[in-house]
Amino acid sequence: MDIERTKRFYRDLKRSNLCDCAYCRNYVNEVAKAYPAVTAYLQALGVDIAKPFETMPLELDEAGRMPYIGPQSLVFGAEAGFAAATYQRGIPFVQVPTTLLAAVDSSVGGKTAVNLASGKNQVGCFYQPSLVLCDPDTLRTLPPEEYRNGCAEVIKYAVLRSEPFFDALRAEPVSAQVEHVIATCVGMKRDLVAADEFDRGSRQLLNLGHSFGHAVEKCSDYAVPHGCGVAIGMAIIARAAAKRGICTDDTCAQILALLRQYGLPTETAFTRDALTDAARSDKKIADGKLHLIVPERIGRCRIETIPAADIPAWLADGGIA
């Protein structure tokens, strides 16, 4: 183990603003209050709970471990997982999701990656966590916009797999049934991942809204967050599916209405040409083909394999000028 390099990494992490935000500090404070044993352990290490990231020790113990506490968002979890997968050819790691999006989706399934200038998740691998530890109480401090991001992934699961779940989301907000929502989404993803861990078949259904959603994110230089991108992507593909007769106009209208009910966007100002260029850099394009996930009805979607050359036509049918 290169201890000095590891120390430099954590020094850079501490100097960055990745964990230096009100949400992260609130999370540490909540943990400290809820679990006195954790507080005592951190204090024994010399950590000041009021300034946890500034005072976290940089020394490794005799087993080569370094204590670290911090929340997991989509980006942080994917990058931490990639680091664990590649460091010393793989070390155990634990996902602790503290955003709704991470709790219902990204903490489960073993996808790890980092972004490149050419697009999202261009360098990565499949590497399963040893444990996913989810405490729904940590979601209480989420800013409203971050909560909405997670709701987009929740709606995705309902459109994919369950009309009753879709109806439940219409009848009652996610925040009022959050444990049920997390358990339902994780159960759906578990089944798809168990059947196709490496994303070569049915697991691709989880990409509903993602191909065009990632294109929106890239066009915005990632100012559009992932959940909003997925919501726009689902809206585009629902409109295209209705226009092509794959689903009914009513199915499309229901999807758009639920997205709007949760305050999620269904339109974008980016042009068809811009989104086409961005979509063509998607890592899921292979042999000049893209696998689009298309709704047939609420609770049922299919994989539609199209030539990359047809992307502009699908965007046009999805309402993109």
C-alpha cells in the first residue's frame, strides 16, 4: 500500500468542497446525536464533531485502514465504488446512501464509474459493495430539489414494473411512504441485477429515460442534475412511443402528469442537433446501435434497438425541435 499517496488523496478530499457543505455537516451531526458510540469513537480518534472533515485523521491504523465518514450521493458513491474496485485490485467497501436517488437506485447494483469530458460514466466497472446501509432518517435533511431528483428514479421504477406502485405514487407523496418506496425500488432493481448483473440483457431496462437524459445533462455541462435529466428523458421517450403507436396517448399523458406532479421537468430547450450529438457519445452505443427503453404501458417497457442514425427521428417524435 502506498500510504503517502493515500494520505495525499484524503488531504485533497478535505481541501475540496465535496464534503464541505451544510448537508454533509448536518448528516454528521445527526449521526453523532443518534449514535453516541460513533461519537465516542470519532472523538477518541481526535475528531471534532463540529468540524469533522477538517479534523479527520490522516494516519492509517496497523491494518491499513483509514476512518472516514460521509454521505453518499450518486456521484460520490460511483466514484468511491470505482476507487474501491481498482485500489489493490479491489477492496471491500460499504455504500451508505443518504440521498433518495442513491437509496432507491445508485447504491444498489454495483455500477461504479467516473466521468470523462466525452460523457458520463466512461471509465468504470461492475463491483458490488459488501453492504448497503440505508437509514431513511438521513433523507429528512435533503434540500427539496435533491429530493425531487430521487423522485424521478422512483417514477422510473413504477413505469417499468408496477402499475399499482405508479398509482400509489399518484395517491400519496413519496415522503409519506418513503420506507415502502425504497424497499419497492430496491426489490425491483435486485431482481433485474440478479438476472443480468453485467447489463447485457434485461438489466438494460433500468436505463429508461437515461439515454436522452444523459444527453440533456451533457448539453447543460451537467448543470441539469441527473434526476431532472432522467425525467426529461422519460418524457421524450414517452411522447415518441405514443407517436409511434408503441403506447397509447393516455399512457404518455399519465407519465407526463406524474412527473409534473412531483415538480420534475418534461421539456428542454436544447435542440435536436445538440441532443443527437450528445446521445451519440453514449457509452451504451455499440456497433452503431442504441438500446432505447420504451414504455408499452404503465408497468411494462421493452428494449427497442435502433441504429444510431435514427436518434434524430426519435427525438423529433419526442417533441424536440
